[in-house]
Amino acid sequence: MILPIQHTVRRLMAEAVIRLYTIPSTDPVLAAIPVEVPPRRAFGDLAVPLAFELARRLRKAPRVIAQEIVAAIGAVDGFSRVEAAPNGYVNFFLDRPAQVRKWLRSRGDDPAARGAEKEIVEHTAINPNKAAHIGHLRNAALGDSFARLLRFLGRQVEIQNYIDDTGVQVADVAVGFQELDRKSFDEVRALAASTRFDYYCWDLYARVTEWYDGDKERLQVRAQTLHDIEHGGNENANIAAFIADRIVRCHLETMARMKVDYDLLTWEGDILRLKFWAQAFEVLKEKKAVYLRTDGRLAGCWVMPIDADVDRSKGKG
């Protein structure tokens, strides 16, 4: 559901920029308009930093450009409002009831979908730190073929792609930009607009691995970066989120050439930010599906037993 909404946001931004500044539709700045998820709902459901990329070219402050774009967009069906943030972002606030009604109507048009249970097929799941390789394409082809077979049988299928945007791989690329390339967030943005970003990050990831091998103490930098990404609101988290967003869009373009698409991108960062995992963990503990080991090599770890005869009181599993 979110992918068509992001497409609408990109279209609205592009149309406004074309009208306001006579920038042609074929201009590279409009070819890959970034759409981000703000760290807090108070800042909107989707945010677009396009004004930053236009600022030097138009010789205007990002805030002024954002205000002009918002005025040009006006009221939009499916959105409660569109605002220009003081920092230059254009923030889109969804009219959630309207969007849900629209989605339900679209599902209701399919007789096979009414009253049927939804079946989820999750595939591809490439770490968003590099370009897709042949192994990823194989997995995507298998997953897409399976989903097509289910739909041929009349099943209601939702295709998901899990995005590990808070993992070690993305953190390592963020470390590379900070420690090896010494680039700021703005410089990373500029690089992404001028190069094959997914391949650049792939090479950078390899260089970071060698950098760690040179001194194991450097792994502390990775640990701190992972901590920053999980908590958000800092330079490392911003760079990591940008890396993941840009590379996932590269992946989607690659898959589109194979006619593979998705109904939902499941971002691990959203699972953490919205406390889904925290709630699930509490349920697991409440149901005694996991227990805390107090001895052995797993001491201090929460463990899910696979033996029905486990003696949890003694901490054995």
C-alpha cells in the first residue's frame, strides 16, 4: 500500500518543481526524488528533502523552496495536509481514514479476495548496503514465481520484502563514509546523486572490512554506530537511513527490470521505532516461550527452547 503513496508523493513534487522552476521532467534531480519516513509522526508520515538538492542550483534557501513547492501542490486527496518544515523538508500527512477506505474498496473489487485469508510471501530481502547480485536475483525469481502460482490458484497473496536497514551491513557502510571517506551527510547525498551508489557502497563495504581487520579495536566504532542507528536522531542514524533508502530504490529498479514487485516493504527500523518488537518480546516472555539463561555459554541470553522436556527452572535447554 505504501509504494503507490510514495509514487504519488514523488509525482506531486516533480510536477510542482517543473511548474515553478521550468526544470524539465528528464532532469536527473527528478529521476530519483527521495521520500523518507520522519523519526516522529509529528513531522508527518512522509518527508521529502528535495529542496536541499535544489538550493544551490536555484540560489535560494531550502526553507523558501519548500514553502514554494507546498503552495504549488495545494490540497491533495488522501492527505490531510502538506507542510514546509523550517529545516527545508516537505512533510506529507496522510488522511489515514481516507487511505484505508480507498484500500478496502480496491480489495473489495476482487471477488476472489473477499472473505479469503491472506497469504504472505516474503522474498528477496537483500541487505541494503550493496547492489543486487545473481544470488539475490535467483531468490527473487523463485519467490515471485511462487507468488504468481498462488494467485493463479485464486489465493489472496501479499508479497513482502524485508529490509534490514538497522543491521551490521548498513552500519559498516555508514562507518566507511565517516571514518574512511570522511564525508558529511550532505556530501553523501551529493555522491548518491552523481554515481552508481549501490556499487560504490559495495566497494566501500569491502574496504571497511579490511579496515576492521587492521585493528580489532575499530569494531568499537561499529558497535557505537549500531547503537546510534537503533536510537535515531543523530548523524550516524541519518546517514544509515539515507544509505538504506537509496540502495533499496536501486534494488527496486533492478527487480522492476525482471517484472518483480512487492506489495509491502517491511523495514526493520520501523519495527524498532514503532515498538513492535518490544511488544512482541513482552508477549513471548508472558507466554513463557523464551527464558533467560543464567549459566553456560548462553548466560544472560534469552533463549527459545526447542525441547519439550526442558527444565527451565534449572536454566537448562
